[in-house]
Amino acid sequence: MATLLLVLIYIAFISLGLPDAVLGAGWPVMQPEFGVPYGFAGFVSMTISGGTILSAVFSSRVLKKFGTGRVTAFSVALTAAALFGFALTPSFWWLLLASVPLGLGAGAVDSGLNAYVAEHYESRHMSWLHSFWGVGALSGPLVLSILLAQGGSWRSGYLWIACLQTGLVLVLLLAIPLWEKVRRRRLGDEAATPPAEHQPLFFPLKLKGAKLALTAFFFYCGIESTMGLWGGSFLFKVRGLDPASAATWVSLFFASITLGRFLTGFVTFKVSNKDLIRWGGLVILAGVGLMLVPLPLPFTLTGFLLVGFGCAPLFPCMLHETPDRFGAANALAVMGFQMAVAYIGATLLPPVFGFLASVTTMDALPVFLLGYVGLLIAASETLRRRLAK
């Protein structure tokens, strides 16, 4: 049963990643149809992020009341409905409205699945799951590009993904009893213990080391999203690559994260989460150093890939450490806040750099990344020493 459920969770993670990059890939053909300024894609992205952050903060209460199986099925149904809304929307403002349930559904299912895997499965599965999310994120734009190349509309891309999500909802509904059976088999008598007494919403912030953990999540996602948004511009404006080659290297950056997480799953057989978190930060530091120093172009491109490989183990390993760091009873609530802060970092830090780069220069990208990774390493190492005591 545990293996069957794990396969289902893997499929859910692919489905979670499918719509994430489609907006950016499809906006060049969506924008003329809606007749809005090009920058309005940012409003859609921020609405999705806002819904995700809100649902992640409240996810622990919903998950405790209804269970991971029910919440996952409902959340995927919510995202499927939102994607059908994207496919059928008559105007930009309806698109913005459909972005709300897309964000709300994504935040709840992301927090719930990560918490469940951290509690019931080994670290390698957390790394492989996030590798499968990368497969979904890479597949969404690929599906859209194939449909557009065949003369189809961007709407057919969203419709195709919505139909896949709907099929997953039906499977998840049938599998609802499986979640509790696996939980009881894994935890034994502990699964039958009464729930802890009601805690205030923000009690996770008072736990020992919680603020340091949240700081690490904030700056990790800042690194990944800032590289994804501005890395191509850095290669084009500063290092002289043509736009197509710069875009290819941004894709390779995300591919290195996906491949790195797949390999990390095997490394966890021999290396602990704590050490992988440390080494991931150091590899990012080395990659940013190669981007910062004025060396020939191959060194900069190597730095690009090193940053991706360094990012690979950090997010899944930090998530999997949550029950060990803060206790199984608090893990669900802490997980929701970690996911919320991660999305806040991914939402805020790239625009902050973009604004500052507009008044300074794109050369500053490695400098900002150096500051982000320095704060990430400082928070992780301080947390490691504090919890060791």
C-alpha cells in the first residue's frame, strides 16, 4: 500500500509542476489576444503566489481537520477548475479571477504532500519527488510549444493540462482511504493518539530555530527564482550571448536542478540531510564566485550549472528535516509556514533585484546572489549549531 500511495504522490508532484511555467511560455501569444500591457502577466503571477502563500499558512489546520487525502483531492480539483477557467476565459480580468483558486489549490497540496512525505518516507523520496516536479515544470511549456507549432491555441494547452488534472482528481478520490491506512501502518499505535490541543496560528514562529529555518527557505527560493528570471538577461547583456543561447542556458540551469535532485536521492543513502544542506550551499557559493569573477565565458556558464546543482539538494533536504528539527507534532504547522515563506522569497526577491538593476547595472546579479547565499549559509549553520545543543 505504501508503494502504491508513493506512486500516486509522484504523479501528483508531476501534475503540480505542469502549470507552473506555462504562463511565462504562453504569455507572448496570450497578451495580444487580451489587449493588455505586456507587464500585466506580473499581476497574474502575483495573484497565484498570493493565493499559494495564504493557503500554505492555513494548510496545517485544514489538513489536521480533513486529512491529507481529502485535502489533496480537493486542492487538485480546485487547480483543475482554475485551469479550465484559464482555457475558457473571455478576458484578462476573468484570467486574474481564475488565478485565485489556482494559487489556493497549489499551496495546500504542496504543504500537505511535503509534510506527509517528510513524516512517512525516507529522504531520497523527497529529493526524487521534487525532481518529478521539475519534470512537470519542464513538460508544461513543451506541451504548449508542440500545440502551438501544430497551429493550436494557447487555450488548448491549458485545456490539456486541466483534463490531466481532472483524471488525477478521480484517482485521488478513490485513494482517500489509502492515506490513513499507510499512516497507521507506518506509525502503528502513534497514529491513533489524540490530536494536540489547539494552538495559535503563528505558534510555529516561537519554536526554537524556526525563524532561522524560515530565513534559509526565503533566501534559497530567492536564489532559484532570481536566477530563473534574470539569469538570461545577465548572459545577454553582460556576457554577450545571443537571446536564444541565453534562454537555452536558463533551461539548462533548471535541468541541472532536476538532474541534481534525482542524483541526490541516491546520495542520501550515504550522506545525511544536514551535510547535503551544507554542501549545497557551498556549491552555490562556488558557482556564484565563477559568475562574479571576470573569467572567460565557459567559467561563467560552468558557474550557472554549479548554482543549479547546489540548489538541487537544499529544498528537499530542508523540507525532510522538518520533523527532526521541530518534532512530528509541530511538523505540519511548520511546513505550512516554510512553504509560505518560500513563495514569498520567490515572489519578492526577483522584482527587488530587477528594480535595483534598472537603476544600477545587470552586472550586480552575482553580487546579489552572493549576499543571498551568504545569508542562507549563515542561517543554516546557525540553526544546525543551535539544534545540536
